[in-house]
Amino acid sequence: MMNDFVEQTEKYVKRQDMIRKGDVVAAGVSGGADSVCLLFVLCALRRRLGFTVKVCHVNHGLRGADADADEQYVRELCGRLGVECIVFHENVELIAAKRKQSLEEAGRAVRRAAFEKVCAGEAHAKIATAHHRDDNAETVLMNIARGTGLRGLCGIWPARGKWIRPLLWAGRDEIEIFLREQGTGWCTDATNEEDVYTRNRIRHRVIPVLEREVNPAAAAHLTELSGQARELWDLLEHETQEALARCVHPGEDGKLVLDKAALEAEHPAVQKQLVKQCIARMLGTEKDIAAVHVRAVLDLLDKQSGRMTDLPGGIRAVRTGGGILFGRRPDGDPDREPAEDTALQIPGDTILYDRRSGRRLRISCRVTEQKKGVPPQDIPQKSYTKRMDYDIIKSGLSARNRRPGDYLTIDKEGNRQKLKSYFINEKIPREEREEMLLIADGPEIVWIPGYRMNCAYYVTDGTERILEIKITEDGTNVRDDQSIDPGRES
């Protein structure tokens, strides 16, 4: 098994063209089983393939003496194997607080930075992480559950730029068998056994059920699926690059022109990628580009010349006679087209892009019966959670930006105020007014999230059904993308 495992890894590395003669491979080694296995295999292959191995270990400062013990184990292991070990000490908890990130996000960023430092100055550097087949299956399932497209089905890429995963062909069981045959132990991180993180819950609760009650080879089949998805994605990227020359042309002042006739001649899958490429070129990144933005641009093709949609990062797409023009949105543009209505799912969740915050929001609605004996004034109201009388809603609620004629009721006597006057009285800056999210019942503004609610919709003693609306940042849906994030080390 031991020699067979090394040979299987060598074949996989060669097939994926991961390592070439003269490369310097920086391996992320935490001390866990996966990363220890990675180190042993790389050391077994370094002379055969003619590369050098370095180890990068990051002490996150989160587990006290246990983390120090892991560090010492890695140092001693590298000493026995004759490998240079570079250790970084980081206060991830403090970094997460400063950057307003989760510990997971901050930890990934710290590891990426550490890898880059280890590789600095090396002409032919590769970064090896210990992801394996089960990690890939977990990633695919997590992407599906959160909402993804073809790119999310690709899972973890075996090789992407200088990031490589030599163990992606193997399962966790095979890795542990290999280590036992080597006669070596490994460190155990207790947090990997906790179900606090989504990935751990999938690992401990979902995949075991699939393998026990559906198919013992479930994880392997998910990995096969991701491989097929990667092949299709490579094909789609190739077709998109060729279509760019036919469909996209430079405009004045750094703008881009997407030709309508040429675009419509392409396959729908290529059309979406072309739109995404146009937005990404204007932004300089694919970050924050979601399917909803691509769909909004494609919808312009069926509209009159002059219609437009605003996109992340101050980008605007405008329908022209010949297609779509992508450019920067002028500051304070008074003629901007208001956002289309987004009908709220009642009951249910509605996901939309908020132009003011630049974030995707989740608007959750639920309807409950009025509880007898609970005075209306005792019903809690928060800045981004409101409860209102559901039975008096006239047109069905929508989320949108302001429009001419908008108004709200400002007191129990039924007196109305134009929305424009309300904004002026509240001293809300002019440039913010057009971007503000509103919950509307036709022309009547029911709620200005973060500010006030329409008095006419208050819950009263006569209310029979209560509608609760809660607005949160949508953190459960992922973008249809594949980052270079190396993920966890072991």
C-alpha cells in the first residue's frame, strides 16, 4: 500500500502537470493527518521528479498549548526529513476582529499571505495543500446547498496557477492507512470534530448518511462529477475567450460595447459568460458579480434603447441601438432609471442586490396569527425587523428604489407626506436617496429599512394576521465562482 500510494500520487501529479523539474514546492503542513501525508509523499517524490520541498506552518494562536505542540511536532518532523520549515505566528482572533471577518476567513487570509512569503523570490514556486477526495465532495455538496452554477460544481481544482493538490485523488481512509504503514502519527485538532462550522456538519452528518444509506461510493461519485464539471468549464472558458473578439469591442472613455446581434448568435451559456466578462473588465475583478447581475444585463436586450441597470462597483449597463454599453455611473446622475420592482415572496425569502450597500440581501417574510392578549405595543420592532398588519396590504409588497409620487402615512390621523419631503426633513444626503431600499405597497411606502415604518400599517387590536419582514445580509448563497483559496490545510 505504501509504495502504491506514492506511485498513485506520482501518476496524478504528472497527469495534472502539477510539478516540474526545478520547482520549489511550499507545502502547508499543520500537523494533521492529511498534511503529514502530503509531506511524506512529496519527500518520496522530490528526487524522482527533481524538485525542492519547503514547509510552511502557521500557528494561529487560537488553541494555546495544543497549537504550540503542533508547531513543535512539525518542526521535529521536518528535521527528520531534512526539509526547511518556516513557521509564522499570527493572532488570527485579533486579525478577524480588525477586519470584521470570521475566524475561518481570517485564517485563510493569513495562510495565503504566509504561503506568498515562503514563495517570494522563487522563480518556479508551487504551493501544495493537502486537500483530498473527501474535501472535494464536501465542497461540491456545500456549493450545491448554498446555490451555485457549473463553476461551483467544479469543486476543488487539482491545479490552478501555482496552487496544487497532489492528494486530491485519495480518500481520507487511504491517507490514514498510508500513515500507519509509515509508522508515523499525526496531530489531532479538536475543532475539526466540532459541528460549529458548515463543512464539519457536512463531513460528520451528511456524507456518512449518503455513504451508509444511499451509496458507499457517494464521495467518489461527487468527485467524478466535479471532474466532469471542470472539463465542461474549461470548454466554456475557451468558447468564451473566442467569442469575446466577435462580440465585445472597446468604446470611448474606457467603456465596453457588447454587440447585440453577435451576442445573440452565441450559445446562452456563452452569452452569460460574455456579460460577466464585460462587468469584470470594468470592475477589474469578478468579486461580487452574481447571477442576478448577469440576468439584469441580459434582460436589457428586450428593452428600449436608453434603459439601464446599475451594477456593483459603480458600473452601469445601458441599452443602445446596437447592444449594451458598459461604463462608469456618473455621480449624482438625476436621470438614473429607478430599479425594477422585486415582488416579495410572502411567505418566503427574496434575495436581491442592494445598490446602496453593494451587498446581496435576504428579505424574509412570514405570516402569523395575532396572539390574543398581546397588546400591539408589546410586539417588538427592530431597525431591520418589522411587524405589520398583513390584511390591509393592497397591491402586494415589493422591494425597490424611490419613484415620483411615493408617499407614506406619518401619523395615526392618516396624514401623508411625500417621500421626497421626508428625506429632506431627515437630512438624508441627495446622493443616497436614489439608492435607498424601500418596501412598497404600490406608490405607498410601507417601510424605509433602517428609518421608519408607515403608521397606516401598524398592528392594532383589530389586526388578525401579522406580517413579519426581516432583512439580513445574504451569507448563505455563494457566487458562481472558484477562488484561489487553498482552503484548510488538513
